[in-house]
Amino acid sequence: MVYVVFDDALRGNHRGWTPDTFAETLRAPLAAIGVRIMRLHGEGRMSAGDGFQASGCPADIYEAKLDQVEAIVDAVLRHGPV
């Protein structure tokens, strides 16, 4: 399971995030639930390749993990970069 952050992941944010600080801040909390960060350069917003990915994972496990990932990402975005 992986969470992909592209260069345009935070376009329009108003809290001072850069894709690099966002990816680095997410690294530890997502690792704690078994999701690794992949920081890729380029435009990814319009592709299916940004955000949470879990190929070959059963739907119920995917949904449960997605809920955890969304909660972590939302909490990190609310507090801004450290």
C-alpha cells in the first residue's frame, strides 16, 4: 500500500504546504498503519496515480485502510507543516 504525492498535489493550498513537506510529514503516521509514501515529480492531479493506492487488496481491507489514510491526511492538512 502506498500514498503517492505528485508536484501538483497541493495546488491552491493556503497553509504553506509544499509537496515535499506534505510527503515528509505524512511519512511516519502512514508508516505506522503500513502505508508508505512515494514522492513523484510531475503533474499527477489528473491521473489515477495520485493519492492512496492498494493494488490487489480485497475491497473490505482497502476501504478500511482508505478510511485510516483519509483521517491521517485530513488531520495533517488541518494543522499545517511543522
